[in-house]
Amino acid sequence: MEERLGKLSRVLSVVTQTAAQLPSSTDLDFYCSIDRGVQQSLQDARQRLGDIMLQMRRWIQEADPNVAESPLQDPEQVAAENTFTATVGDLVDYLLERADIYLDEYTGRRTVTSQSSDAQEPQSLGDASNGKQGMLFPDGPLPAHIINAQIPHPQRLFTTQPDNRVDHAWSRPLRRGKPNAQVPLGWRDPRWDTELDTLISGPYSVEGDPRLNPYYVEITSTDVPSSALETPQPQPPEPLDIQHPTASTEANPFHWVSTKDQLEAMQAHLAEDRVKEIAVDLEHHNKHSYLGIVCLMQISTRYGDYIVDTLSDEIRENAESLNEVFTDPSKVMVLHGADHDVLWLQRDLGVYLTCLFDTYHATNVLTFSVHSLSFLLQRYTSFEADKRFQLADWRIRPLPNEMLYYARSDTHSLLYIYDKLREELFQAGGQDAVREVFERSKATATKVYAKEPWDAQGDSRSGWHTLWLRHGGDLARASPQVKTTALMGKEERMMRRLHQWRDQLAREEDESAQYVLSVQSLMHIVFRMPTTPEEVKRAVPASAVAVRRRAAELAQVIKQELAAWEHDAQLRGQDARHSLNTLFEEDKDDLGQIVDTTVPASLQETKFGAQDSPSLCASIWTESRPSATTNSSLFAHMLSTNQQEANLSNSSKTRRSLFQAPEASAGKLSGILKQIRNECADYMKSVFGGSQSQVQAPNETGESARAQFQEGPVAKEENAYSIDTEAHVDPTDSQRSRSGDLQGSDDEIVPVTKKARWTKNKKREHKTQSADKHSDITPFDYAGSSSVLETKPEPISSGLLKSHASESKKRKGATQEASKIKTAKRKNDMRSSNKSATFGRK
């Protein structure tokens, strides 16, 4: 078995990867339109696929004679779209079903059967001769008249018409009151929130707040009935007759309920004291109805089976009377996977459940690996349910015998399964395990039906965004995040609008959205975007009758959406240009402020006093800075508050007179700036003190001040607006500034630049110039010096001589090396990293 599974997994892996690389139908249509050779190649591939399908069916038929032979012998016909899908689905379903059987046999869930027993004729459910149930019908899809019956909509004849309007919430008041009530109808606990209309997203649809359930208090407060806690004694049901599924026996009578009188008779039986458990199941149809319709209700007790025709208007108008039995806390309602059944009973019949035992929750408590009803039937009754009838059209009247047999089988053995599950629960955890199943079932019973509105966000199971991510291709993968409508791409926005239009049409026609227009056809229209009725009819299949009938309306919707997208695209372009212009303006502001260097003539005649010069100097420096992001004025923060207030008026008047005249003399401007510099230097001297302090004032170009407070001719430079800076300053400049020689001074403003990197030769020249400038040469005293002949020389070792010679040689080589002009290395020169010739030499 493990070897077979490994081989199957390897084969399917290759097929899956190959299928994922196949182009979509839209791409194939495009390639065929531009190249006829592609169309011929596709025709040949279709022929080969048809041959493969026929060969696969013959191969499976040889392995299992139960497989019916295909009536199609033409490969072209087999490769047609509908036939190909049906044939492949048929074969894959059969193989998967056999795989399930083999896995059940491998894990011990069912008895291993031989090939000969599989080929036997099918027996009836629970046949005592062999205890097994074979397959009732040949494999393959059900006939078309069973899957999709062409009959009028039965909901149009109902007294209570379904309300599909998107702006109206679902409502079905209890017209017969509230039987078995602990609190009156409409009661609300004051501790609850006042807002109970919030929808809750369920696994497949939305739901209402559980507290809106009229039996919410009764469901949550009902204890487990004593009959459910008793030790079970399972009794297998009497087998059904395959040929006559409606046949009655003395132990299991059968009743078809379609009138009010028959409903009352069934209700009288359900209300009997001997009836402690009631098995219920529903058959639903949602293809030709927007909200869906409950077509059949199966009810079984230990004393008989009932099938209720819920398409009968009498039943739908009077089924609410079943609440007297279904809400009785002493009767256990047994259902399997009742999440949908509870909602459908409320929506169509106004029926609620109080004491629910969901066999699905029992399989979870017992930690079964499989939780389906078909598995439970196979496990406890050896009955293989025909899953194909789950897709049958249950609106058909009268029901064929095959469908009646399937419907009655669902609940005929459900109470026996209930007993077997309780038996295993008692063995696993006693009464606590049984109570756990009832407690979990309360959450299912309190569910409340709510009509699902169109999802604008599109995140629901069949929402527009979910379908877009699944079928949108590369465009959907490139933008998985949900955006506002104005920022969506053209195709994504068209998908959202057409999905809304399809939902609206389905509500009006009372059809399912998938039946109105399939997802594949919807995506085809999204990418083609036809704008005329003729183009729309060519883009949709012939089966989309409602869409073809309203082709002009759809074309107009597409036109309007395209125009809206183009308008939003223009607005986005204008916003982008505005953002770029704003960015350019910000870049211009970052370049700095342009300063007018022309000084009016009034500046030449202005007289500065000792009191106003520091404040005025600080103001001029502050206003002449090139950038608004620089530090504050150099000297303004050094003044005390009283001095700033005293100098503010005079300096403000002086500044207003600076820029009144349009022209000025360059010579006078230089003198004025020198005067400002010297006065600022004196002020700094009075503030910081020290005879060696030197201050660098701004030059004629309007650069900010540079102050120096360190001794020595060379100081370290940091920032143009920092006080703690160093530069080479001639000592004579500061001496002239301190002497007060303002009118006759001709020294230059020393510009401050970055410190240059000096070579060894430059350092020697600088040291020589400094020595010549600042030190006096003392002549050699020949009279006082000692004679070399009188001095006894000390012995010199050979090592010292060698060391001295080596040092001299190094100094000489360094001097020669520094004087050489270095050029760029040639490409064929050996680099230092290749001295060992590891990579070879050229």
C-alpha cells in the first residue's frame, strides 16, 4: 500500500507541475487569432487528449468491470470542453473513491474485500446475507435531468416570497408564538449590548448575533436529558428495499408529508412520550435561487421514517408548528453537521432547535480522523452512500426512486449511529464526554440566519477580491493588497464593478450568481471589456441567458466604469505633477538664501559708537548668513539681557539706514568692515580676557565670523561658525588691532580654509622659515671651545657604526623617494598582492 501511494504521489506531482504551466484560455485565444498554426496545434492536442481519455477508461474498465463503458467513441467528441471535463472528473472521482476505500482498509476502518466481492451485484442496505452494501448505480455523472432540471421556479408560487433586496435585512417573525418558552418572545437581557445587528462572518456565509435567536436563553440553559445519559443499547435498523425505497414494514413505516393534515399527523407522532430522539436532515438547492430553498426534510424516529415536501406551500406556511416538538427540552434532536441545517430551518420554515446532539461534534470528541456522515454509515452499517446525489436537483417532483432511497437512507440509520457514538463516548470519558458533545452543539443551535449583503471589500468566500486573487493572473499577483477604488488598476476595478452588477442581476432574477454568469466568463469580460451589445454577446456563453438579454445594460456599465477610471487616472497624474512641483520648490529652498552684497551709500557715512558696535555687528552677521539652518548669531547670546534691550533700538535704526542707498564704494566698505572687525575683537577681549586671544572677523564677501582663542601661529579648524577653531594668524594683525590703528591699517583679512596636508619637505621649509624669523643665530665661540685633539675619543663598536650608516642610508633614500614624481602603475606591473605569483604573471 505504501509503495502504491508513493508511486501515485510521484506521478501526480509531475502532472500537477505540468498543468500549472499551461496557458490560460485567454492566452490561447490570442495566439490563435495571430497564428493559424497554433490553432492547428491545439486541434492535434485535442485529438491526442481524446485518445488518452478513451484509453484510460478502457484501462480502468479492464481493472474493474463495475465501471461502465463510455458511450463516446470519437476522440474529438471526448475532447470537447463539456465532455472532456465530465470524463476527466468521472475518472478522477472514481480513482479517489477507490483510494479512500484502500486507505480505510489499510487503517482497519473497513474489512478488506477481494476483487471478486467488489464485482458482485449490489445488495440492499443492511442485507443479512452478506452485511455489505455495494454500489447501487454505475459510476459516472448523473444524468442531466437529475443534476439540472428545467422546471419553473417553485418559489414564485410561495405565499411568502423570498426577499432578495440588498438593503432589507432578513426577518421572519414567529406567528404562532414561542412554545416551551422560559422568557417571553423579544426579551433582552439588560446586560447585553444594545447593538445586536452586527453580522458575523461564518465559514460559508454571514450570520447574525446569537443573542437574537428567540430561543437563545432556552438553548443555553437546557440541561442534558436523562435519556441521553442512560447506557445505550444499539439496535440496527431494518434494511431498506433498494427497488422499493418507499416500502413500509411493520417496524419501520414510511410516510410522505405534503399537506397540512399529514403534517399534523406527523407532529402528533413526534409529540408522543415514547419518542425521545428525533433524527433530522435537509436537502437544499441553491442553483436556481439567490438565497436557496429547502426542498426536502427527512425525519426519522425509532418507529418510522418521514419525508416532508417543503416545496409545498401548505407545509411552508404551517411548518412553524413543529417548534412545539423541536424546542421540547426533553427530546434530543440528532443531526450531523447542522451548521447549515439550523440556518435553513429558520429562513424557510421558522423552526428552531433547543436540545441538539450534533454527531459531527461527537466525532471530534472521539478524535476520529474522518467526520463525514458517509464515513459513519460505512463504519457502523457498512453502507456506502452515493455522494453524487448531493449535487442532484431536489426540486424535481415526483422524486425518482434513486433519490428517495438516498434521502431516506440519511436518517434511517442516524439514530443507530447516535447510539453507537454514545456507547464509545461512555467508554472514552463517561457521562462527561456525552455532556461535552451537547455543550458543543449549543453553539450550533444558537446560530441566527442573516441575509448576506454584497461584500464591498470582497474578502468573503465568493467576494470579488477573493475571485480576483484566484483568477486574476499576473495582475492580481502584482497587487494583492486591497486599495481604494481610485487607486485600483483598470482590470481590478472593472472586476469589482462587474461583480457588483452580476450580484444585482442575480437578486432580480432570483438565480445564483454563478448560474447568471460563471467566474470564468466574468474574468473573460473583465479582460476584454466589450463596450457594445454585440461585443458583449460574443464574450458571454449562450447559457448566460439573463446576461445576453441585458447586453446593452452591461455594455453601458463597462463604458461608465472605463470613463470613471480614466478620470481618476487624470486626477492621479495631476496630483503627481503637483507633488513633483512641490518637491522642486523644497529643493530650491534647500539651496540657501541669496544675499545682496551691494551696500548702500548710507553705510559709508554711518558712525558706530562703542556702545552699539557689538549689537550691530551681531545683527549684521546674523542677517548675512547664507542658510536659515545655521546656528544663532555669534555674539547675540553673549550679551546680557539688559545690554540687548538697550542696544536694540539703536541697532534697529542703524540697520534700517544701511540699505537705503543703492550703491557704495568698495574702499569705504572695506574700511567699515575692518572697523567692525576691530571693535568686535575688542569686545571679545573684554568678554574672554587674555592678551594672547585673537579674533578673526568676517571678510568683505559677507562670510560668517571665525573666532580664535588659542595661542600659537597654527590652530585646529573645526566649523565656520564655531568659536573653538584654529588657523594660521600673523601676530602683527592682532597687534595692529590692539593699537587702535584703524584708518591707516592696510593688512588683509585672513581667509579661513581647510587645513592642508603637509609633506615632509613642506614641514622642513616651514620649520626653517620659522627659525629664521623668530630666532637669532649665535656665532660660534672658537676661543672657548675645546680642541678635538685634547679630547680622548671613546671606542666605537662596529655595530654602532653599522647602525649609524644604515640610518643615514635610510634618510638619504627617503629624501630621494620624496623628490621623485610618482606616476600611475602600468597594467603589467606586479601588484603587492601577487608577489608570490599565485595567479600567474604575464
